[in-house]
Amino acid sequence: MIDFQKFDEATKTEYLKALFAAGERGCEYSYANLNLWGRQRIARLDDFFVLFSQFERRSIYPFPVGSGDIRPVLDAVINDARKRGIVCRLSGLTAADTMLVEELYPGQFRFHPDRDSCDYVYDIHDLADLKGRKYQKKRNHINRFWQAHPGCTAMPITAENLPAVEKMVASWYAAKLAADPNNDYHLEKQALNRAFANMEKLGLEGLALVENGSILAMTMGSALSENTFDIHFEKAMDHADGAYPAIAQAFAAHLRSKYPDLRYLNREEDMGIPGLRQSKLSYYPHHLVVKFWARLWEDDDED
């Protein structure tokens, strides 16, 4: 079997180098996400990094990241799944990846588009400026927010204001659970708490809307590639109407100012939730990161 290990600092450095050189990949490849969600392990095979993800009792192999001859690497993944007695599922494939796999293993894999997991990627200038008629409603909503909260300011999340941000997030979850006790926020809360505890280690940056010492909204993300920043979390208090678009625009403007070469913001997937899909589409994405998953036909009778 492949000797998968936890991430360490040396692995982090080399993995990020390979990821940044790999071209566009989905948010599941983010170093921060790999450490915030589920149980993730990594191994180096030749010039590739192979990931083994266990999330909600399902094991998957995100498509390997690297360069060179991928055939022996995929052979190793297939054999690893057989030795573990699990289905060989590959995730996060691009259209080009599916064609490559079909070329290497003709007729052996079946491929499925994964619309619910497609990432929404936006031009950073579009989100920072919201120019044009199509963004008129967004601008009006944000203007009403700033008019209602003239003393509010956008501030980077730091060690000094982090406790106030954590308090705000706790209040947000408490309000949501009070309104719907059956809603399950356990995994998200766990991931966000890990993010707060490991901001520097995971390369996370955030912004908060602060009014008289209270936090009205927060957002947090990390670099996904040389020209793309991934937005992992975004929360706003319900009583602060317009805080969501306000924090989204403020963070885009902040990142553009701090990183002039940054071109895109990846706001991740909609998970098939109709309201979330509508919201993400309303910001007019530059493009979607279209993803596929694959599994061996020989595993077709397996769960």
C-alpha cells in the first residue's frame, strides 16, 4: 500500500510548489482545506503528490498533483485501493484529466460530472468594483449597509481582534441552531475553529467588519495558486442587512491592494443548495472550475 502520511512543514512547502505549478485546480486541493476538513493524508510518488481523503465515511483519491509520467502513479493508486479493499474513486478531475485517464485506461473507468462541486471563480476587479448595470442591486445593497453603519470599518483579522471574531461566529451558529435545531453545523464549526487556531500555520488571511468593537461580518481565505485566492469562510450577522455583500466587496478590494498580481477569487462550490447557487451566480462568475469524479468499472457492484 502507499505510505500516506500527515502533512509536515517540508511536505507543505513542496506540495504548494507543485500545486502552484499545476494550473487551475479546485478548492479541495487548497492546503488550508486539506487541513481543515476530514482526514487527509499525502504521499510523494515520483514527481507527484497523491492524496488520500476520508470524509463522511467515504474514501477518495483526489487526482494526483505533479508533472511527468502519471501512469505508474495511477497504477499505484489503483493497487492501493485494491489492497485496502475499497472502491477506487478519483475526484477533482478536469475534463483534460478524464481524457488522459481514458487514454491510459481505455474503457476501465466511468466518469461523472460533479456540478454541485464546481467552484465559482470571479475576476477580482469585478468583485472589488462591482461596476456596470448588472451589479446595480449589489451596489445599492452595500450602500444601504454603509449608510446604516457609518462607524463600521473593515479591518484585517489579527491576534488582537480574533477573540471578538470568534465570539461573533459563536453567536452566528447559536442563532442558526435556535432557528433550526435540526441543522447540522458540526463539521463546519470544527473546520472554522481549526482555522482560527491555525491561521498563520495554514496561511490564512481574513477581514472583519467592526462597529464599536463588535463584529458584524467576517471572511477568511488563503492562496490557491499564484493568481487565485480561495475564500473558505464568510459569516455575517442577520441584523446587519447588506453585511454579506459588503464584506465580500471589502475583502476583494483589500486583497487586490495587497497582492497586485492576484487575478481571481475562488468562492468555492454551492453543494447543490439552490439558494447558495443563486447567490453565487448573482455575482456573475468569470468561469466555473468544472470537476468530474471517476471510478473503476470493476468496482461497479461495490457500495
